[in-house]
Amino acid sequence: MLITTNTTHAANASLFKKLPYDPIKDFAPVSLIAKVDWSWWCRQTARCRRCQT
């Protein structure tokens, strides 16, 4: 696997009863490829007024 996200490991552990690998022990991060900031955009007429995390 060259590039993957953490969702791959989370989903596979839940979707498959038995995996041929241990998603925690068999993989290690090698380097950070990118860091992306998130932004939320909506119309002024949208119902939402503020975003809470």
C-alpha cells in the first residue's frame, strides 16, 4: 500500500470478521505527505448559522 487513509483501517476492521493482517501492528506511518485545512462554506439563506465541533 503506497498511500492510504486511516478510514481504511477503521472500516476493514469493522467490515471483515478476519483479516490476514493486524491493522494496528502491521502498519506504521512513514512520513506525512500533506496537511489540509478544512473550510466550510454555505449560502446566507442556509438554515445553519454556526458550526460547532
